[in-house]
Amino acid sequence: MKVLVINCGSSSLKYQLLDMTYKSVLAQGLVERIGISGSQLTHKRGDLKKVILGGLSSHSEAISLVLESLTNPKYGVIGNLQEISAVGHRVVHGGEKYASSVLIDDAVIQAIGKYVELAPLHTPKNIDGIKACEKIMPGVPQVAVFDTAFHQTMPPKAFLYGLPYELYEKYKIRKYGFHGTSHKYVSMIAVEMLGKPLSESKIITCHLGNGSSIAAVKGGKSIETSMGFTPLEGLLMGTRSGSLDPAVVTFIMDKEKLSADQVNDYLNKKSGVLGISGVSSDFRDIEAAASQGNLRAQLALNMFAYVVKHYIGAYASVLNGVDAIVFTAGLGENSISMREEIMRDLDYLGAEIDPVKNNVRGKQVDVSKDGAACRVLVIPTNEELMIAQETVDIVRCSFNASKGRTFCAS
């Protein structure tokens, strides 16, 4: 069974085509800087790498290019799109309605659309991806795998806000958390690397990229996470402000004469390291500018590292100790200097980085000093494999249900 996984980020699109019989990757790639100058697709098939440059203005255009690449006679891996049995989509927000993955139909698309205001950077892109695949591959089952599902194990004391309780009852205003598929995957790999029982594990997972979040995972379950009601809460990010005094919002609205929609756009799309640096929302651009003496770019990097360190300290307290701190996603996996800056002065946790071991990008490795009580791990996330497995399970379950069977394959 071949499953195509589509993972639409705010300005990127990751994809993999997997043969789930062997859980092997037939092809994979990344479309970067969608809607930003210099957009490109990097398509990989085994050792073959094909880079395609193009002015991609939307995620729909990016998906069309991805599907063309998969069927290309020279560097593709399938003869036609009919070889794809199902498509799994990473969907950012499922609210409390979707605590697990689901087969997509029109009603599901409409329901997902209701969460646009909660995840304005991602949800429209998720819907664009679903509709683009439906148009190009009509009749192929599609599954939504929700980012919020892993964090449903948070207790009420962690997910509720200090607001009148009736607002939760009426509008479900609460912390949901995001990047759940990534946090779940890397925390499970971390437990394997530690070689200790899952039930005894205490892990802090740092998913750091254009969108960033941190989770406290105890015994394999999320008990706290930095993103909240929307992905705006928590860390300073590419274009998001992260947590701030709520009174700042009304102050900005008054001083800048902004509407609710305008201030929401301001905080989600014009803030974060972009707003601080004035350079870019891409950390690679900011690091390059900082290396050339740009003080605002350096300030943005310092602020980001500081707030990550702040959350690590808080979550170590929530967990009552920590066995491992995990770095994953684009920045976490690839920025040697950012990992070093974040871990500086965290030796009180028993966590120290070995500079030689840390000189690595995009590989699964323990970068701790020998004998460190708390391990520092770099683990490339594999949301795509988890999404593919969820997709297989849902499609098989739906098939069995259509045949009148009462079991679902695991």
C-alpha cells in the first residue's frame, strides 16, 4: 500500500511517498519559502536529488509540482497517480471535536474550516492541500491526522485558563497544543535511546522551526505544552509574537487603530523574529545577518534562545526532573549554535553539550557530555511515518466497516 503524506506548514510543504508494506520511503521532498522569494522544491529518490526552482505563490501550486515530480519519467517513482492508495494530511487543529484521526469528507472539511481563526497560518493551507489532492486524485481516500491529538492527555489544571469557566463551556477556550505528531514521535525515539521503561520517562521535547513549541512528556503522555488555544501562544517564532501580556493587544489596537482581525494578523504574521530582526522569518537568513554584525538579528536569536531556556526550566519543574532534552525540526536539528546557546547554563539540570558531538546537522545523535545525568538528544522528526501509519489504520478500518466487519487493523 502506497501512502502519500502531505505536511503543509505556514510557508513550506514536506511530503513523502511511503510503501507501508515495508514502511520504506520511496520518495520525499520539501518545498520551501512558499509565497516568499526564492521558493524551490527539493525532491529526493534514494541518492538522486532534484532541485526545482520556481515562483510558487500557493500550497496548491506546490502540491501540483510535487505530484508532477512523483510521476516524472526521469526522477519520479510511480508510473501514475493511481498507484497512490491513500493520502494522509497533517491538519493543525482538531479542537475537541477531533481527538483522533479521521477519514476526510465534505463535512470534515467544513469542520476543519471552523478552526481557521484558531490557526490562521496553517489551517487554510491544510484545506488547500486537501482540496488540491481531491481535485487531482478524485476518489483516493484522504485522512486528516490532527496536531492537537497527542496533547489531549493534559490535565484540566494545565489546559484551562484563568477565565470564567463558562467561557470554556460555551466556546471551548482552553489550551490545545500543537506539533503533537512530532512531539509524540521524538519522545518515543528518545525513550528507546535512553533504554529505560516508558512509564518512568521524563522528557522535554523542543520542536524548533518557523513554528516552535515545547512539550513535557511523562510516561509517554503529554502533560504540558507551550502552544495554547492557538499556535500563537508560547515561544517567539518566525512571525508569531508568542506569549505576551494580553493588555498589550488592546494597547496596540488603540494606538495603531487596528481591528481585531488586523491585530490578529499583526501578531501572527508580522511579529516574532521577523518583527524583531527586520530581516526575515527564516532563521537561516537571521543567522547569516547576525554573523555579518546585524545587531537586531542577533537580538532576535538571543531572545529566541532565552525563551526556549525559560520553558525548559519550567517543564523540568513540572516533570519533577528530566531524563532528556530533545531538539527536533528544522532549527532544532540543524542549528549547532542555537542548541549551544539554549543549553548554556543548564548544567544545574545535569545537562551539558559536548561541542564535538554537537557538530552535527539533521542526524539522530546524543550530543551530551559523557556521564551527563540528563541527556541532550538531536532527533530528526518523522511526522510523515506516523501520519502514514494513522492513514493506513483509518483506511483499513473504513474498508472493514463497509464490509460489515467489526474489527479495525492496527
